[in-house]
Amino acid sequence: MSQDDQSDTRGLQQSRPNEVGVFATRVISALRERQVVCSDGVRQFVLDHLVRAILTPGDCDPAQLFEELRGHRLTVDAVIDLYIPRAACCLGQSWVDDDITFADVTVGALRLQALLEEASAQSRLELVTNDARLRAIVVLPRGEQHFLGVSVVAAQLRRMGCEVSVSFDECLDALSARVIEEQPDMVLISCSRRETLETIKETVQVIRQVPMGPMIALGGAVMLDTDDLKERTGVDIVTGTAKDAVAFCSKRAHALSRL
């Protein structure tokens, strides 16, 4: 009996290193998965967590979700500029792949909007004097529906110290009246579909009629599959970042001031 006990113990001792090795391999693999970083700097593990959170049935507390993202050592800027847009793209792709319903996309987008508002409330604005404060209007033309993307751009501009208003689905007369009243330094138009380009061209022509009119920028998903956007629409600059639009506007304003 004692010999059998010793034999069993030796067997357990011999198998234990193998078990430890397998466990260690799994841990290392999981850690590697957590550290996978996409080309734009997004950590895939954190992005997957965000997408699951906005698609999980039941309540979703944006404040709690924001704190969870911050717990992954994300800055407020990263949440707004990287993770929310990427999560929105994941929703769209999952719908195209027929993995989720349009209702899921709608709920997920609304939760991302709430998360954006929470993150924006926590962001630190760059302080500028009133004389240097740029005024901007972010425009979502008729026929476009990517409200979240426009909200992200507006949040980016506000963090850079700009005074921002947003135009959703306004007719050209209403937009023209807004430009005359607010006298913005720049108008940023967002476009996701080539079918909207003719509307954008008409929008640009209307804005150009305003004396001492603003700089006009165009951005959005349409940049990915359409060339010659500047020539086709008449805008001053085509860019995918609010930072580039602000830099171009500031340079333009400085050049005009020297005339």
C-alpha cells in the first residue's frame, strides 16, 4: 500500500511541471492578446471590451464605461479621438456582415454618443484668449446620417479651444442665415457618401456668397474611395482631422491679416 502511495505521488509530481507549463503558456498568450495594437494606436483588447459593452442588453452607464476605459490607462483624448470612432466603425461593419441588427447599431450608436458626452465633460479645454478663439460650424448635410462622427469632430474642436455650433440637416437658406449670423472662421462639412457630393458643392457655393466668408473644409468616409474632392466640391481643404482644419484656418487668417 505504501509503495502504491509513493508511486502515485511521484506521478503527480512528474505531471505538475507540464500543467504549470500549459498554464504559463495560456497566460502569456492572453497577455499578448491584450497588448495587440492596431495601426492607429488602438489596443484591440480595449476596443473589443468597448464594443461588447455598447452591445450588451440592459442598462449601460456611460460614466461607469468611461471609468472602465480610463482604467486601461486611456487618456480622454484617446477615448474621443480613437476608441469611439473605431467602435462606431465596428458597429457598421458588423451590420454589413449581418452579425447584428440595425436596432443593435442604433442602440450602440446612442451609447457611444452618451460616452462621448461623458468624455467631453471630463476633457480639459486649451485656454485661448477671446481674440484668438476660432469660431466653427460643423455641418452634416442633408442625406447624411453619421451624427456621431460630426459630434466627435465638434468635441475635438472644442478641446482645441474653438467655439463650435453644429448644423444637422439644415436647408441651404437656413445654413446661409446661420453663417451670416455666427460669422464663423471655418465651416467643416462631413460626408460619407459620394451621392452627397453634389449637395456639398451647392452648400459650398451658398457659403461663398457670404461676404468675407469662412474657410471651408471637407472630411469623412468619402475620402476613402473618392479622388479630386477639392475640385469636385470647391472646398479649401480636404482633411480627416480637425487639427489640420484648425491649422489651415489659422494660417489663412494670418495671411489675410497681412493684406
